Amino acid sequence: MTNDILIGSNSAVGRFQRNGKIFYRLRIEDLRVYFEKINIALHCHFILPKNSLNDFLVRCKMPSSDEAVLENHQSFWDYLESLAKK
């Protein structure tokens, strides 16, 4: 994976910042790969099915063990409603 891909506008690769680190999300068919670049290496944090609950939690920066917080988060309910419309 080149730097051009990581900093470019490729729709399959997204970027976000968390705790001062830059994380990338690579879309590969029905999977989402979350990783960071450390020097010349890529460190994979998660490989998740798309539209899964864990994928949603990673994107929303929420801990998966805290279900009460999840249920009180409006975007969780919006997400579930969007799945019902498919």
C-alpha cells in the first residue's frame, strides 16, 4: 500500500484520527479492515464484517462492552433503522 493510496481520495480507504493516531479503514467487499501505519509497517487492529455491530462501534468510537452507552446513543438507533430499510 503506497502513501498515495493512504493520503489520496480512494473511496475504498478512509481516514480518521483517534487518540492522536491516524487510523485507516479499507473496504474489501464485505469486510472492513482498520489499521494504522507505523513507520514502514501497517498494523491491523480489526477485520470486521461490514454493517456489523462491531463495525458500527469502531466507527462511532464506542467501547463494545458498554451496552448502556450504546443504547443511549441516537446514531445506534439510526443505524438499526437503516438496516431495516435494506
